[in-house]
Amino acid sequence: MKNQDSEYHIKEIGQSYNEEMLGILNENPIESSGLTICFDRKPNIFKKIEIKYDEAKYIGFLKKNKLFGFVSIGFYQAYILGNPQTAFYYSDAYISKPARKEGFLVKSSTEIFKEAYKVSNWGYSIILRGNKNAESYISKQLKKNPLVPSFKKIGTFDARNIVITFKKKESKTYIVRRATNKDINNIISLLKEEFTNRMFAPYIDKKVFEDNISKRPNFDINNYYVAEKNEHIVGVCAAWDCSSFKQTRVLRYGGHYKFTKIVYMLLSGLFNFPPLPKQGDIFKDVHIIDYAVKERNPIIFNALLKKIYNDFRGLNYNTIIFGTYKSDVLLTALKGFFNLTVKSHIIAFSYDESMLEQITEETSRPYIDIALL
């Protein structure tokens, strides 16, 4: 689709643009208190959409055949207000500096949402707090374009980076172990109970569960941990190393992080902490996904986290990454862990504006898959 206002134009892009897309991604680092990181996606930025979605596409922003930006939309089966239906995730919006004031996100709206208009009534996006360009975009409703859904902020996504340091004392109330195939039915039952009541949680049944295991790189049933009490499984979550297709790369230790890194290095030598990555290297991290506990009891979730923490401490991992909506009681399970928080806006999209107005964080309890953001 040609853009009449400038030399830039918009079109769907594929694998041939992978290297250019990775380059633009690296032009968009995140800085917090002096620590500069990049959420890298080497070697193939398309891998995430292959794992997560039933159907997806990237839209590019080009000038004279050179890529200056891109954004994606993907479709999957999700629970929406308790019922399974097609939902979309609007994400991966990255723009090179020379094109940042050219209105790419607004100009790409028709192309990116025309499929959503046909097949999906609901979707969402996650926007990091402080991302002024994206925050400005979400303040515009573009009501003159019927293909673009209404949208609003429905809550805050609270992502926690648990830093692995001293060994944790594990629970005596719950036995936590790695799952086996005989646990699959119990795991699915717990996940279904949790996901049904979580907006945007992925639809789950036995076939979907088995398909997920086969699609996820470096993942099998042993990635799941289960918590037992009186020989009954009362909790589950999976721990997934996603570094084969996404990485947290350190670009710079600045500000107080310079001092923190020095202190951490001294302590790591004394207490056998996992070493922090050098500039240019990646954190060894593991993501917590597919979590559910009976009666949403944070004590059970805490028992699961402690076992995972100790296991991955022994494998020299740096961090465990978990995220949920800000008011989720399960966040209290992180008490006793040294953790850093990153907050983002949860933006819901819908073609049913009246229903959208009724949605809040408390009523929707949005589920965000942190491994596949």
C-alpha cells in the first residue's frame, strides 16, 4: 500500500527481511537506572510467531526498498470472558530513528487490523511504561477508520526478574518435583481451571498441550514442575529457557549498576553466585509459564518457585522471569526473593466498545505469556 504523504510505504514482509529487522531491534535498547539491555531475537525474529500463533504477519515501513520499521499481529485461540475464541496480539513495533516521526503506527493501522476485523473481536498489546511514542499512539482512537478497534488500558503488567543469589530453603508442606507423562491430565485440569477465568489466556486441552510441547524449542514434559500434598497435585508451572530464539543482551552497565556489578562479582566469588554477563553477552534466564495453583494459593506457588530457583541456581542461571497483572495475589509468592520489577500497560482492543468499557484489571485478570511477548 503506497503512502501518499511521503516516500515511505507499507507492505507485508517475510523472512528475507530478518537481518534488517534484527538490526532495527538492536537500535531500540531499553535503559533503566543505567543498565542498558536489548531484547534480542537471534537468529530468527520470526521464530516467536511460529511458536505462538495459528496465523500471523509482519508489516514493514520502507523507503526505497530499505526497511525502517515493522510491527506484527498474530492470532490464536484464547479465553475471552470465559469463552474460547480467536484473539490477536499486536506487538513487535520497532522503528529506526530516522522514521520515528513519520507516523508509521498510525499509517499501518488499516493494513495491520484488516484481518482482525474479519476474524477476531478482541486483542491486546503490551506497552512498556515510559515508551513515549507508543503511549502517544494509544491515546489516539482513530474513530474514523472502521477497521481499527476501540482500545483502552485495562491494567498493568508487572514483570519480575528474580535475581539468583543464595540458595533457598524449600517447602516442607509441599513436595515439588519435575512432571512426568503420568501427570499430564492433572496438569491440564489445573491449567484449564486457571486459564478459563483469565482474559487472553490460551485455550487449553490435551491436543493443544501436546502441540505446545512439540512446538516449543528445548521443551518437554520435564520443564513442568508440580507441587503435591497428600499425594494430590495442587500446583503446576513450567520453567523454559528461551535463549534459542530470544535473549536479554547487556549493552552497558552504567550508573549505579557499575558499582552493583563489582559488588556482585565479589559476592559471587565468595558464595558461588552465578556470574553476571559481560557487556555484549546475554543473561542466562528462565521464564515461568503455564502456572496454576489450587485456590490461587500463593504459598503453593512460592514452593514451586523455590524449587525452580534452586535447580537453576545449580545450573548457573542469573534470573527467573515471571509476570502477571499488578493486583494478582500470586505476586505475594515472590516474598523473600530479591527481584526487580518492570511495569507495562496492558491495552485491550475490541470492536465491541460498550463491552470494552466494562473491562477492568480486576474483572478480566489478564494473562500474559511472558516468554512469548
